[in-house]
Amino acid sequence: MKKLLVFLCVLFTVTTYAQSISVDRIESDGRHQIMTSTKDYKIGGIKYSFGLKIYEDRYDTDWLLLVSSFNTIPDNTIILIKLKNGDVIELPVNNVHIGDITLPGYVYNIGKIGYVSPSTSATYYSSVYVISPADLIRIETHGIEKIRIGNSVQFVDKEWSNNALGKYLTKCRKKILERLEKSKKKNKESRSFYDDF
């Protein structure tokens, strides 16, 4: 019984903070984009999805925090991240994309009769915030105590005692850095288009 309990605790921990690379491609302008999968967190009762993304070219690497939701994300949104050492990171929105997505229908039963709910369309907001590598290291070092999303008119916030978001973003950063390292190693080993022709 103890072994089963330990196994379930380990499985819960792994799945709670699991992340993966969802996008790894070269854009039409030549920049390398790598993006992690996102994870949902409720902030002030509203579900937001968080992840990390980078754009890299031969000169720069830009790190971006991804935040998306079915809740409205205005063009003047700011994210405040309070670290456990009291420091505050302020991230103004860089870009907001608004699109419609189709939510699948579902089947539910009432007694012996099954009902099918049709798919519906919903507006989805995706936003990005430029975040520095130094701020990501500060998040890893100190952890996130509190986050606030909104603007001067309306905002929501959440406090964490367990640093759940900070741990997730740290693992996303490490996953991206691992993928970057593999890409650089692969590029060094690959031949030029004109080699040995």
C-alpha cells in the first residue's frame, strides 16, 4: 500500500509540472521559434494558460511569456509578478491576438437516453509579454509568490504558497534551453548545401 501511495504521489508531481515543446520551427524571416506547451491556472477564478516561447536569430534571442484565456485580455494589459523575496517584475503586453476557436461538442446521458451537445465557437485571447533571461533566473531563484493580470480599470490576482507557476516556468525555460542546445549541436554537425557537390 505504501508503494502505491508513493507511486501516485510521484505520478501526480510529474504530471502537475509536465511540459513539452509544442512548436520548433524556422519562420519565414529565418528566426528559430521554440514554444512550450501551456498549463492552466485559475487567477481570480478565471482560467489562464501560461507558457514560454523564444525567437532566436544569429544576433538575438527574445524570450516571451505566453498568456491566453477565453476571458478578455485588453491591449493595455500588464502582468505583475511578485517574487518570494519581495521584488516585483512588471511585464506590459507586447501583442494580443484575438481569434475564434471551435469547442467540441460532448455526449451526456440522462437515464438511458443520450444527448449530443453540438460544437460551439468561442473567442480566445492570446497575449505575449517580453521577459528577460535575468527575470527568468530571478523566478527560478526566488519563486513566484503572487501574480496580478489586468490594467488600471480591472484586474485579477492570485497568491501561491507552493510556487506552482514559478516551478512550471522554470521547467519550461530548461526545456527550451535543452532544445536550443540540441539544435546548435545538430547545425554544427550538418553539412552546407554546397559541400562535396
